[in-house]
Amino acid sequence: MYSGTKRINLLKKNILFLLLLLLSIVTNAQHGQITGHIYDENSGESLAGVSILYDSLHGTISDGRGFYKIELKSGDYILHFSFVGYKSFIKRVHIKPESKLLLDVSLKPLAVNLNTAVVSAGLFTQKLSRVSISMSVIEPALLQSRNTRNLESIINQIPGIDVLDGQASIRGGGGYSYGAGSRVLLDLDGLPLISAGVGDINWNFLPIEELAQVEIVKGASSALYGSSALNGVINLRTVWPSLEPKTTITLYSGLYDYPKRKEMAWWWNDRPMFGGVRFLHTQKINNLDLVLGADAYSNDGYREKNYEQHARFDTKLRYRPKKIQGLSLDLSAIVQWQETSDFFLWQNADSGAFLQQPAGVAPTKGFRLMVDPQVQYFDKHNNKHSLLTRFYKVRNRFDLNPDKNNGSELYYGEYRYYRNFNNKLDVTAGVTALYGQTRAALYGNHFNNNYAGYTQLDYKIHKRLRLSAGLRVEYYSIDNSNEKISTVTRAGLNYQLAKYTFLRASFGQGYRYPSIAEKYTATSVGAINIFPNPELKPETGWSSEIGIKQGYRLGGIKGFIDAAAFLNDYTNMIEFTFGIYKPDSATIITLNDIGFKSLNVGKARISGLDISVTGAGKIGPMPLKFFVGYTYMNPIDLSSDTLKNNILKYRYRHSVKGDVQLSYRKFSAGISMVYRSFMERIDWAFEEKLLGHEIFPGLLKYRQQNDKGAVVFDFRIAYRLIPQTKLSLIVKNLFNKEYMGRPGDIRLPRNFSVQLLMKL
């Protein structure tokens, strides 16, 4: 039994409990909730660690999935979203009792800063200044301002990178192989986009109207990306919608000017023209993200029977179910039809420089299709699971020469896992499977299989030091033969010496399996024969570098200076080699026995230096952006019999590239420059007579007269008619410089184009 005093005390406690409970209910009823998702405005990538403040002392940060939640009392608040490297976002909100407000936020990256977000170095978002390997970044504004018609032309503007007749080379890692194989892997949104049969990059297939950012990794990256990343990676990241719908339409038209040597264009009835239209629309529809793009292009060509017409359509869809936070279902697709005729052999170095040898003319009708179904899930424990698949189909039809018809299908799948542990350790791991099949009269019907497992760890020991290590094991076979298992590793570090000073070092192994076309192609192009080599072996190698990135501020200009010394080593390097390949049964050498074959030439070593300066800011009231870079390379063929002429073929020792743009009110103007030194060594057969015949008539004399390299300038000026519409005049090859790419390939003369850009 309770005494009277105990009853009173118990009653007091119960009353106090009821009062506290009532107060809690009333207080909670006066609270509201804000939730949302924070992401990069350009790429749609979730942003973890974004600071959200609602007064000077209180707030929260977004989690590893980019989501946030705030409980607030009813009333008016000003929310401040901030993240390093992005423009801050401020939003005024009113909170009602028991309300639930959904507020998604897209943050816009700053124009140029040391903290540009990149994903290619480790397959997760990190700051450019903290990666352990050299990288370059191209933003959409540069593509738009230069009226870029395909990605190949803008890649050629980046220091340390050259595209020779469609084949990309980073720091001299690639030469020339008539379009077959690539030591640089092209990725579109994190998945490889290399054709199954030829192993090449179809530059005009890439949706430049959708690009959010182009990231270029300089150095062996096979530990993460596998074969074809022996020399580096070009990763294209495409856009997702921001909060407001956006539509962009670009119209352009242009013409080629006469070259300085008028006899080269004697056959022109009029100046050849080119033109096109690009379209992009992005929009959020409830939980659905929608992207629609299109591109149509026509180019008469400045050389005889060298033209291009294509139409491309692309779309992206992303659905986020409301009931499953962190889950997204994606579908992307690109389809393209094209008619092209490439230029390979000139008739001579004078009046026939823009005329093709008739036997080399090959009009082609092409079809390309890519479909990417994907599922991604970011669970509550910060584990990100991604199931990524791709189907890539290529068809080429030669109506004048049906025995060159070819086609291929590539099926690719990857499971990728990512997690950040306590903001210190980033773990990336995955398994991949690839199946490709080709059908071609040139190199027969074949199929190839590829399976791999990989992992990479990026560990932040403390604020200043970050370490990176990766491992990959990969199996590859063609027609269930030529089986090969490769194991490669990589390691790197990034140490912050001072507030804006970052030291980095990296070492990575790489490999590349020869493409089906390199092993089995048997054909001829005019007077040039191409022979198969079924015994061709994979090439392997490693790359290393040490570099420093230094941030600076000069008045209203800020940016960074980057310098790196690099050393790349290759074994069983595959080179497209000219020679006499007479069958054992033949006793007399004929022209049919002379030509090119892909060979494992042995060992090669490329050392050099990369220096670049990038900046942005204002000169008085005028916004300024610029970059300039110098690359020195010493590409040595260690298998050469002579030290006098042991430089690798089709390389440039020196190159300087830069771009600057200045704006004033509604006007902007820019100029870009590319300098490449003389290509010292090419195949000897291009310059000498074989059995009384010249493959490239006049080439030897032409190279002797033009042995000083070339400087080419482009100029642009734009006027903003209204805030959403800009009219531009672009002049490429401003001074009408005559210069050559690969042998027999005199590049485009001065040309003018007018571009109208409308944002609706």
C-alpha cells in the first residue's frame, strides 16, 4: 500500500510526464521537415558533403548519396547551400507546422578552379587538385564558342594530346595504323565505346550537344579500365536536367576559303560549304529525368570525293522511384545514319594535293546504334551498387566495293561497387564481361570474349596525404583461341604541400589486346597493300610521372600552373609497319608483296615534360579565360638498329597549344593556337620509289621544303543579341597556313562559319 505522501509524489510524477508528453506533441506539431537531393547541374552527379546552413550556427551536410534532411520549427528561413568548387545557392523557405517540403538543389561548377570535380581518376567524384595522375578537363563552353563539329577537333587543342587521322595519342603513345586499334580508351558516361571489330573511335557518333564535361587521363589506366587504356582515357560525361527545363538550339553554316596555292583547288566550281544544326532539351518530370538531343551535319569537303553527311538522335531517361530512395533506373540510346567518303592518297603534291587516287575512293554508308540500360542503387549505408550494360552496333556498307562491307556488335556488362568509409577510404571494385562479334570480308567472321575483375583503394591518411592503389585481372580470347590473362597494378599519391600546392606521383601498368582488324585484315587501298598478322601479340607497358599543381592569384585572375615529368615504357609495341611480305612460295618480289602489316616491333620508351597554365577572372570589367601548355617528348624505338634515326614514327617532339577568351558587355572574342614541330620520321616507303612506283608522288620533296613545323591560329568573335541568343563568327586557320597531318594529308585551309546559339 502507498502512503499518502507517496501517492502525492506519484501523482506529481504522472502529471509532469503528461505535461512533458503534451509539450513534446505540441512542439513536434510546430515543426516541419525539408528533404532533398543535391547534384551537379551539368553532369547530374550526386554531391556528398554539401553544407546546408539555415543560420550562422546550425545546419547539416548531404550524405554520401547527395541527400539531406532538416527538422525546423515553423517560420521563415534562408537556406544557404555551399560546396567547394561550386557557386553557392540561397533559397528562402517558409515552414508550416507538420509540413514536408521537398527541395532538390543543383549546384553550378565554378568556371575555373582547383577543385573541379572529376570522376575518371577513380570512378568516383573527387577534386581535380587531389588526384594522383595528370588530367585535363574540357568544359562545354569551349566546344560551343569554337563551333566544334566533332570531338576530334577539340581534343587536338589540348596540350599533350594529338589525334592523327582519327587515332588519339596521349604523350606520344600512339602512332599511325590506318584506323585500326587504339591505345586510348574512349568512355561515354563511364563505359567503353570502342567498336568490336576495328577497335576504333567513331568521333562523329559522340553526342557533343549533350556533353557536361570531357575528362582526359594522361597515363596507363588499365587497372581500372582494361585493354585500350594503355595510353590513357578520354571520358565523356553527359548532362542530366537541372531544376528548370532547358532547350538549346545551335545553327551554323560555313565555307572553305581558297588555299594559298590556288592550283590545289583548280577543280572547285565554287567554295565548298558545310553546315548543321544541333538540338538539346533537358527537363525533370516529377521523378523522371529526360534528355533529348539531335545533330544533323553536311560537309562538301575541301578535297575531291571527301565528304560527310550524318543525322544523329540521342536520348537519356532516369527514373527515381519515390518509395525507394537512392534507386535510379536509367536508359540511354544513340542512333546515327551517315554517308561519308574519306581521303587517303593524293595524286601528287602540287595540283593533285586535293585530288584522290581513284583506286582509293571508298564511299561508305554507315549505321551506328548504342543502347545503355542501367540500374544504380545507393543504400542507407553509403554503398553504391551499379549494374551497367551497353549494346553497340556498327554497320558499314561500300556500294562501289561490296567486299569491304563490315559490321560488328558489342555486348558489355559491368557490376560496380563503391563506398566511402568515414570520409577517409574510398573503395571501388567491379567485374566486367564483354562479348563482341564481327562479320567482314576484309578480316572474316570472328568473336571475342573479355572478362575482368578490378579494385581500387583511395585512402586519405590525413588532410595532406592521399594514397591510391589498384589491381585488375583480365582474360581475353578471340575465337576461343589466343587466350591471354593479364594482371596489372597501379599506385599513386597526392600530397598537399601548402594551401594551393599539390605534389603528385603515379605508376601504372597497362596492356592492349590487338583488334580483330589488326590481326586479320587483308585488303588494298590504291597502291598500298595491307597484310594480316594472326600471330600478333598483346602489347604491354607502364607509365610513371611526378607532377606539381600550384594555384595562384594575380589581381583578379586565379588559376593553376601544372608541371609533370613522365616516362612511359612499352613492350611488344604494335606498329603499322611497311615492308616486303613475300610468301615463301614466291620467288620474285612484286608490288603485291609490298605493303603494311601490324607487327610487334619490340621495346619503346617515351620520356618528356608537360607544362600548362590555366586561369580565369577579370581584367577590369572584362572577364578572361585562358590556358596554354607546352609538351616535350623524346619517343625512342629501343629496338632500332641505329641510334641516328631511332625516333618512333609519326610523333612530334614539341608542341604548344593555347586558348584565350576576353569578354566585354555583350561582346566576346577568343583566339587559339596550335604549334607542332616537324614529324621527323615516317615510313621510308612513303618517300622512296618501289619497283619504279611512288606511293605518294612528290612527298619527299614536299617534306624537305616544309620541315619547320607549323603554327595554326583560330579566331572567334561573338555578340549576345539578347541574354538567351548569341551570334558568332568563327575563322579557323586564320592565316591560311598550309600544313600536313599524316603523310599525304594536307589539312583544311582557312574556313569561315557563322553560328547562332539560342537558349530557350
